[in-house]
Amino acid sequence: QVQLEESGGGLVQAGGSLRLSCVGSRNIVSINNMGWYRQAPGNKREFVATVTSDGSTSYADSVTGRFTIVRDNARNTVYLQMDSLKPDDTAVYYCNARLREAKWRGWDDYWGRGTQVTVSS
């Protein structure tokens, strides 16, 4: 189990930047996948970026080249650096941890409460 807490959201103008932080309640070195997802009003929660335990990253097409996900295992923290923000990036951003706690039930997902990102034009 792990508890996750996001921070860093806020209001920013288009073209600006924000840095989101996700702090885990425990060591995250062994967590298979840490990531960020977002949900805008009326939309489903969508994938943004993930980073594996060995440092491999993956990004949604919509954010590739603008967002960067980084692990800081010493601080039990995952960051999402967001540059060149667009109004379409407006959403609640959620931190996710995916790990295998029981082989018989597959992956376990843990979520933070979310942090609001609003991009104005």
C-alpha cells in the first residue's frame, strides 16, 4: 500500500509552466509504475505520463515534447514538469502508483486526491 499526495497545481496562462509533485508515503523505488493522469469536466480520466521502476518513461501524444516526468526516489517523489501549457491541459491531475501486491488479482492501483490545473488563454 501507498498513500499519494499531489501538489503544485494552480492557475497559469497559456504558454506558461507548472511543476506538479507527487509524494509517496513509503519508498517508491520498487513500485513498478508511477504516473500522472488527468480528468477534465465531462471527460474520462486519461493517461498523461508514466515512469517505470527502471526509469523508462511514456507520454500521451497530446503532451509529448511539452511534459516531462521524473522520479526522485530519494524523496519518494515523482514530478511532472509541464511546459508550453494550453487551455486543453486544464484538468484535475492525479498521481498514480501501480504495483503487484497479490499475484492472484493482478495489478493494484493507488491514487492521490488530485490537484487542479487551470490554463487560461
